[in-house]
Amino acid sequence: MLGFSGRLDPLLRRPFSIHNVMPAAGVAEAVELLYKVVGKATQTLCQQQPGKMVNLLGPLGNGFRIPTDARRIYVAAGGIGVAPLLFLAFSLYHKNIDPVDCRLFLGGRTKDDILCRDDFLKLGVSVITTTDDGSDGDQCLVTQPLEIAVEHCRPDIIYACGPEAMLACVVGIAEKNSLPCQVSIETMMACGMGACLGCAVESRLESGKYWHGCVDGPVFDANLLKF
Ligand SMILES: Cc1cc2nc3c(=O)[nH]c(=O)nc-3n(C[C@H](O)[C@H](O)[C@H](O)COP(=O)(O)OP(=O)(O)OC[C@H]3O[C@@H](n4cnc5c(N)ncnc54)[C@H](O)[C@@H]3O)c2cc1C
Ligand code: FES
């Protein structure tokens, strides 16, 4: 969760995914964020001068879990939902998982929303893009090539992050094909610590039960959530 000390607007910290962790001069590690400017906090963030302090609380919640025997891995990203998936891809290759086939299905409204393609390609991940206007890749929803790929060549697991409608569709594809699937959800958050209920998401396991997106997630096994 990232905020700005001493400012009343934006008052609350905002949640961001870890995009990358890397060595940095003088400190043990640097954390990289990838963000889209949509409102006050992201506007303020992009106006920060280098060296200026921000208020960071974390890491909070969980991350993607990687089965050690996963060899064919499909990853679906919608827009800025790609942010945590690069860190996942680094983890796949740096934790000796060594997938034989890792494919990223990367969708956006236009070519400007197709982010990080080269970072994934450098890791050896195949990238399939789609856009709503056809300006990059096929003109269709990203779930379309994902579904075709799943039916032609069954993966061991699917990971996804993006808009809720896209996640619902990915989960549907996984369930239809009896595949494990983990999704990172982007529900609104306020405290990040399980205290305010701002991030409640309905459980599929038990009627009337809710998860806290901030402490139980943001990554969930697909079968735990109601879309
Ligand atoms: C676990 C998690 C990880 C995230 N990781 C990233 C990331 O890596 N990069 C990134 O750019 N963003 C990420 N987000 C989304 C980011 O936290 C919001 O966009 C944030 O609210 C931006 O703050 P703001 O003040 O700039 O905009 P706000 O003023 O807070 O929001 C601007 C507009 O976006 C809408 N909005 C805000 N948050 C959401 C949401 N979660 N879902 C739908 N609509 C929303 C608001 O209703 C408003 O209309 C993540 C969210 C979660 C929960
Ligand atoms: S953000 Fe407050 S309980 Fe999750």
C-alpha cells in the first residue's frame, strides 16, 4: 500500500502490486511498481521527484503459488493487470521451475495498453496479444486465444490478473477444462490489514462468507471466489 505522508489528499494509501524486485546501489533491493494514472494518488506519484520519500506499507497479503511440477503455464493479463505477472514470470524462471512452455495472453483496449511484452520475451515467455481495436494482435478478447490454446494444448495451471469480467471468463475456461487457476483480484482497499472490510469479496464455498482481499488475497484459487 502506497501513500504520501503529511497529505490529506489522497488520504488513504492505495494498493499496488510488486512488479519486480531487483538489486539497487546502496540498498539490498529495490521494488519496482508499474502503475496507470487514474486518479489523485497515481497523479501525485508520477509527479514525485527522484529521491523523494513515499509511504510504503508492505508487502501485504499473498502472492501466486507455483506448483513445482508445473511445466506448461498459461498466464492471462488484461491491461495494467500485467503488473504482478512479470514478477510471477521472474519467479518461474528463477526458482528452477523451468517451464517447457510458458505463454502470456496479453490483452488491452489499444496497442498503448500492451505493456511489458519485451520483458516477458526476454525471459523466454511466448506472448500472444489482443486488442479491442485490432491495433496490436487479433481484434478480440484476450480470453479467446487463451481458450483455443487450452483446448489444443492443455496447461498445468492458469494464472490471471485483470478486470473482473476477464477473470470471470478465465475462471470459466479453467473450470470447463478442470484446470487449476489462480487469479489476482483488484478490489478496492482502504486499510490493507483486514480491519475496514473495504475489500470484502464473496466466497463461493459458503453462503454469507466473505474473504478479505487484502489479507486472504489478493491471489485466490479460482474455486474460492464468486464472480
Ligand atoms: C491488490 C491490488 C493491486 C493493484 N496493483 C496495481 C498496480 O500494480 N498498478 C496499478 O496501476 N494499479 C494497481 N491497482 C489498482 C490501484 O490500486 C487503483 O487504481 C488506485 O485506486 C489508484 O489510485 P488513484 O488515487 O490514482 O485513483 P482513485 O481516485 O483511487 O481511482 C480512480 C478511479 O478508478 C476507480 N478505481 C480505483 N481502484 C479501482 C479498482 N481496484 N477497481 C476498479 N476501479 C477502481 C475509482 O472508482 C475511480 O473511478 C491494484 C489494486 C489492488 C487491489
Ligand atoms: S482493505 Fe481494509 S479490510 Fe481489506
